[in-house]
Amino acid sequence: MTLIHGFIDFHLFPRDKGDIFMFYNMNDELLFAGKARKVRQRIKNHFEDNVSPIKNHRDEVYRIDVRIVENPMEREIYETYMINEFQAKYNEDKVFYK
């Protein structure tokens, strides 16, 4: 997995690679984890859509990390792991720790 940090590096996010993305607050707490086949558009949607789980918490996002994971099955596994291991605050699906 290759790590890419975000906001100022948003233009470096791949357009056509499968990824896991994570939104963190100022205290490095995981707010939301997700997966996407086209991560740049997916992240952009989270900041523009009215149906995003983080729609009321966008101002809390301080850092975005992206990890390139090409294999769809591995993306599923990593996303579920990140959500539960780091207890992502605003994820609603794939949550087993509550």
C-alpha cells in the first residue's frame, strides 16, 4: 500500500486507481474510512454531497490519507479493518465495534 497525504496534495490522488481513504481530525482520530475505484472523485463527493455520512462534520476533517489498494477484495478487507480497528467516528456501515 502506498500512502498519500491530502488536502494540499489532493491533485496527487490517483484518478484511476483503487484506494482506501481516511479522514482524520486535528487529534489524529479517524473520522471516516472508505474505499473507491476512483478516489479523487469519491473524496470530492464527500465534501459536496448532501447524503455523505460526514455532511455535518466536514469542518472537522483536518487530514486525508489515501492508500492505493488495487485488488477489490483487499480494499474491502482494509476498509473494514480500518473502520473497526480505529473506531471511525462517522462510519455507519461495516461497524462491528459498537
